[in-house]
Amino acid sequence: MPRVWSVHRATGVSSANELAPAFEDPELDLRTTALFLGETPQFSTCGGDNVVLARSEFDDVVIDASMQCRGMVILSDNYDPGWSATVDGRPARIWDAYTVVRGVEVEAGRHHIEMHYSPWSVKLGAAGFGLSLLGLLALAFGEPKTRKLPLPGRDAF
């Protein structure tokens, strides 16, 4: 399979128990049909798309696609909920195609697809670091709250 490609057919299974038999079905052509667990998108049937991986980094992917009709652009990178996508600058859903890779629905025409990785764990870690830094600054520069106690053995006046 190439790194990116387009499909115009989708098939779905309702449970994880149906996945293995679906993948073993000789009628399923993974180059033209995407497999989904649960909700399944609807596409138009056509061919002749041109899909190009323009840039691929650890947390950033750019794909340029010229679609003949409504379909899905598939990227053979692992699906993870920390990924977000835009199509032509508008937010787009990332589908869990074949239950393991990322797919984005697109209409007919030329499209610029971007995917960015920013998982909640990174955001949560950044928030925790920021709060810790504020706490340290408050301790370092805050007004001391000490009071003077009389020393034992000395007369207090």
C-alpha cells in the first residue's frame, strides 16, 4: 500500500468480533474500500484521484488531494485521538479507517489537508508545569509570614 491513497467505497462491521472475518474476505480490496468499526461514512463512486503527501513530520502532516468525487483520503499512519485535521483550513473529522490508520472525508475538487498532533497528555503536562512554576514564584517572591517569638531564658519587655 502507498503512504497516502484515496478510497470511494466503505464497509462497516458492528463489532470487533467481525473484524477478522471482514479482513479475510477475498472480496474486500483494501486499496479501494475502507473498513470501519461502527459508524461508516458514505462516498461517491469514481476514480482518477491524485493524492500527494506534501510534508510529513512527527506531529505535522500535509496532503494535497485532487478528488474526482466525494471520498476519503487515507494516510497510513497510526490513528490516535490526539490528531486533529483541517481540510482547506476548516476543521475536519479524522476517521479510524481499517481500525488503525487515519482517514479524512473530502468532496470533489482540489483540497489541502493538514493534520496536527497535540494529545491531551501534552496539554495537561504543560498546564501542570505552568501551575508549578507559578507556585514556585509565589514562594520565592511572596511576602514572608513570620512572627517573632520570645527566646527562652530572656526577659520579654
